[in-house]
Amino acid sequence: MTLTMTMTEKMSKELSEEIAEPEMDYGFRFKEWDIYTDSRKFRGFVNGLLNGFPKEEQYRLVDQAKRALNSIVLNLAEGSNRNSDKDTRVYVNRAHTSLDEVVSCMDCALDDRYIDGKEHQQVLDKASSLAKRFRKFAAYLLRSHNQKSSSSS
């Protein structure tokens, strides 16, 4: 058995040396974006509020809001390495619409008295700041795409 283990370990080591990749940046450019970092912070803030919701809302409003929160950061990540600024813009717009959904969920939470007016205003202030930045980022990507398109013509 020791001989078998030794042979297996040797083969495994040789194989891993053959396929070893040099250290490199794998292109997670979304991690460099302030809007991604701030979206994660917003996600954390709203998740903190959702943790205080009644148990009966766990698979209703809480689940819906958490999926929308995740969608914000996931769409930014997914769109970051698209082949064109136009393609990236689609995902930035999806992240923005997920932000809209979170705001709507928090409106429902206010109506159902799961959060108070102060908490709701904090969500709106943070969401409004992100929404403005999503619009500016999408506009930048559109301009960039248009400039590239006109210069290649």
C-alpha cells in the first residue's frame, strides 16, 4: 500500500507541475470598481435590516429582497468581462433594475411596519446614491461604445 501511495503521490505531483499556471491576474475587474464595493456595502446594510423581519416573512419578502440584493453585485460581476462596453452596459442596467426591486421591497417593509421611517430613509439615501452612479456608469459605457464604433468605421 505504501508503494501505491508513493506512486500515486509522484504521479499527482508530476501532473500538477505540468499544468501549473504562472501567477496572474484573472481579470476580476469588477473588484476594482467602487460601485461594486459600495453595492456590497449596501447589500450588507439591507441584509442587516432583513435579519430583523418576522419569521413568517423569511420565504416571502426577505427572500425576494435578498435575491434582488444578490442580483445587484452578481450582475456587475457577470458584466465586467463582456466583450464590449455595450454588453457590459446591459448587466449594469440589470444591476440597476435589481436595485429598484430592493427599494420596492423596502417600501413594502415600511408599509408592513417591519422597518421604521428612519431606516427606510437610510435605504433610500444609499439606493439613490447607487442609482445615480449606475446611470452615470451606463452612460459612460454607452459613450465609450459609440466612440469605439465611430472610430472603427
